[in-house]
Amino acid sequence: MLGYIPIGFAYGVLAQKAGLSIWHALAMSVFVYAGSSQFIAVSLFSAGVSPLSVIITTFICNLRHMLMSAALSPHFRGWSKLEQAVFAYELTDESFGVHTLSFKEEDPGKPEIYAVNIIAQVSWVLGSWLGCTMGGLIPTVEPYGLDYALAAMFIALLVLAISDRIQAAVAVVAGILSLVFMLAGLDQWHVILATVIGATFGLVVEECTRTR
Amino acid sequence: MYLTIAGMMLVTFFPRVIPLWFLASRSLPPRVASWLRYISPAVLSAMLLPSIIAPDGAVYLHWENLYLMAAVPTLLVAWKTRSLVLPVLVGMGLVALARLVWGI
């Protein structure tokens, strides 16, 4: 979860450079709380794109969380609707990765599950705030490698999420498809499409190897 | 501006909560449950791969693509240490170091 401070920082710096007020930038981290779509929103705002387009882009970009929410759902059987909502509000790419890993061992229980989410969002907001306030002091985040924090985090989460050969094959297929779809111009849709096809591929392979 | 942020909040929150609301209380058919187990590696890889192979939107297979080069040691550290924090620090550190040394 420490990974969130540098990524939040990079977001804050970017928002500050794009001319967003600190309150708007922080409001996004508190109320929207969606890393990659906040980065996209900042660049869209500075490009003067209409509010409606920003909302639609955010929606498409965050549709992948539907799949993450569905994937985690078997572990939330005894939870009330309100408790599920509180959890889902803070469900992000990174917290999804962390929860997937912890559910692999044994159910960590509500307090720990909430604690992971709260620590992650506090780190995100703190990082954003630091980035906004210190953005004027540094020209870019590149010399510090901060722009690599998100990719490095995904690498670690991916490596830890893979526990058998089929899952590894799924990761390869989904990754390549996602790249191909992105290059083909399926802007924002490439992740969700590649994920659905990749997971289906995994299921087919699993069924084929089992019957043999 | 705040209205836009409120709109972003709604379109972010509902996709996150609806599957949980509808699926958590049901017992899923075994095939659906198996399918869901592949979501995690699929979605993480689908987000990662384009960002390191084509960081600026075009395929960039070159040793100067630091995002791709740093991915190898980052992956190895994650694999060997089973840690989340360590690979992030190694990845960022290597990217920063390469820029300092070679000025890429």
C-alpha cells in the first residue's frame, strides 16, 4: 500500500501542472478515488474536454472494476449491503490485487479488509496533497522514477496473483490482447475486452485439460 | 467542476458495488466461479502490458524503453521476495538511476 504515496504524488504534481486547484484535485482523490481515471481526467480537463466526455471516459475506464468486484464477490457472503457498499467505494486496482492475495491464504476478516482499504485511500489522498503542494518546487517527477510506481506495483501484484500455469497463460494472452486492442484504437475498452477474453481462454483450457 | 467530480464519483462507485450486491449472496455455478478466478491475472496483465511495451501509445521494443527494461528486475524481485513494496522501490530506483546515468 506504500506504493500509493508515490503514485498519488505523481498525480498531484500532474494536477498542479495542469492548472487544477488543489481542492478539485483532492476532491477527486477523496470522492472518485480511481487512480488511472484521475490521471486521464486531469489531462482531459487541461485539454478543455467537456464535463460529459470526462464522465463517460471515467465510466468506461472504471468498468473493469465490475469484473474485479464480481471476482471478489464469493468472499462477501455474510456482509450486509451497506458493508459491501463501504468496501466497494474503496475498491481500486491495487486494493483488488492485495485483497485477491490475502483471500488466497484465508479470509482475513472485516477489520483487516477495511483497514487495507482505509490505509490505501489515506496514502492516496496524502500523496495527492503532497504532489499538489510540492508540484511547484520540482519541474517533473521523472528524475525520481515516480512515474514508474504504478507499473512496478502492477508487476508485483501480477506475479503474486499467478499461482498455476493456466493463470500464467491467461496473463500472457490478456496482456497481448490488451496491447493489440489498444493499438487498434479501442481506446479505454482494451482492458475490459482483453480481460473477458483472457479469463474465458483460461476457463476453456481448464475444461479441456480436465476432461483428458 | 464539482458537478463533474460528482458525476465521476457515481460512474465509478456503481460498477464497483453492483456485482458485489448481486453476486455475493448467491452460490455461483462452478464454471462461473472458475472463470472469475482468472479475472485477477487477466485484468492486472491487461493493464500492465500496454503501459510497459507501448508507454507512449506505440510499440517501443528498445533498450531505451526504461519501463520495459526495468520490468525484468522488478518481476524477478517480486517473484523471489513475494513482497509488494520491495519490487516497487527497486523498479522506481532503477528507472531513476538509468535516467541519471545515461540521461535517457
